[in-house]
Amino acid sequence: MATLRPIDLYLSLLGLVLLERLAELVVSGRNARRALARGGVEAGRGHYLAMVVFHAAFLPALAVTALRHPQPPSPAAWLAVSGALLAQALRWWAVATLGDRWSTRVIVVPGEPPVTGGPYRLLRHPNYVAVILEMACLPLAWGLWRLALLFTAGNAVLLLLRIRAEERALGPEWERAFAGKGRFLPALPPGRPERARGRGRIP
């Protein structure tokens, strides 16, 4: 029986993430159609295509680069793999919590109350935390730190545009429901210094 090489395991991991992303697209497309049928209004269309192209390039870039540099990953790579798996778990927790209101597009149905359960008890945007983890950890699982930096930086720019558009579309009721919650990290308990409470916030 042939022994699996480290590169085979890494490409298998990328393949599983690809399948997960395809499942996301199916769920997103179904939910987007349902939201629009309920009178949903879409926002952020100006940056959505750029996000699609950026995310579509992510996994192929990792696979091609890893094949060109098939050195065994370091033992620390398992920490990155764990982070990537944690990202998938957090993403699907957010998807399950939002139900048919989750989509890769920003579609808000007027009158629907904010969802504050699941990971949204702690964070404003747990799904984006999952994306941040994935963009950093999947490249680092093969020691591709340059790609980790490149995609993390590109993702930061896109998230800046995305979150501003999304929070504007969600409106004042959502803002009141999430007042005091961090965007990417849980808010500090009362009594901590005010300057530390702003972590994870976008002006």
C-alpha cells in the first residue's frame, strides 16, 4: 500500500475546504432567493464581485504553490490545521444560527429582528472571524507565510468595505442590539479600561 505523503494530506485538506465552500454556495444561493422573495434589499453589490474573485483564487493559489514547494511542513503546522478546522466549525455555527437569513450576499429583509443567539451572543461578525482564521491558517499549514500575509491583507481591505456596507444596511435596530459587542473579539467585561473596549472595531 502506498504511503500518503505530507503533500497528499495537505491537498486533501484543501479539497475538503473546497467541498465546504461549494456547500456554502448552494446554501447561500437558496437563502438569497428566499430573502429576495420576502422583500429583501441587497447592499454592497459594488464590492461583491471582487470578493468572489478573491476567494476563488485562494485555494488554487495554495495548491499550486504547495506543489512547487513540496517540503514537509513543520510540527507547528498542526496548530495551523487546528485553526483552519476551528474556522469551519465557527462558520457553520454562524450559518446554523442565522438559518435562511445567512448568505454570502448582504440582503436585509425590512422588519426582521436581529439574530442575537449562538456566536452572535459574543460577536458582531463571527462568520468573518472564521474567514480571517481560514485565510491565515490554511497557508501556514504548509508554511506558506507569504501567501498568508498576502491573503490576510487583501481580506482585510475587502472586510473593511463589506462590514461598513453590511452594518449600514442592517440599520439602527441591529446597532442597538449589538451595542457593546466587539466585531472580531468578545467585548471586555465592565470595569476594564475604556480604551481596551474598542478592540476589533472599525471606525
